[in-house]
Amino acid sequence: MGAFAPFYLSLAAEHGSRHWDYGGTWNPTRWSELKPEYAACQEGRNQSPINLVPHDAKPISVSWEFKYRSIPVAIVNNGHSIEIEFKPGSYLTQVAS
């Protein structure tokens, strides 16, 4: 638990709502039906996969400011990734160079 010691963790099961998938019932052809905010999926614009070409990538130098408060969090497995849900108060800001 080391780094998470200041937090009170609650592990949540998968959400009860439907989730997108690449196969099965909720495949890409039906993503727009899952939630209103997924409507753009029906239009076929700005969707994954995005073709990232490693040799075209340009390195950047970025500085960050971390502000953490001791607040409760919930770690959620949404079926595709792990999400950490927390209340406002902590933030990460890019510092101007």
C-alpha cells in the first residue's frame, strides 16, 4: 500500500452499466448507443485507433507541480482500465517553462 497510505481506499466492483468492447454485443458499431456522450462514434470521426508514428514523435521537456491532499479515493475496474475516482482538492499542473 506504500504510496497510497494517506488515502482510504475502497475497491469497487465493475460498474453495473454497459461498457464498450471491440467484439461482442457492444462492439464499435454500437458504441453510440451506450451513452449520449458517445454519439460521435456513430459519425465515424476522431475515433481510435490513432496512428502514432514513433519516428515522428518529438521529445518535449515539461515540468509539473503536484498538489496532493489526503482525501478518500475509490479504485474502480471498469473492464478496460483502472480508474481512480477522487473528490476535488488535489491536482497536477504543468509549469510554464
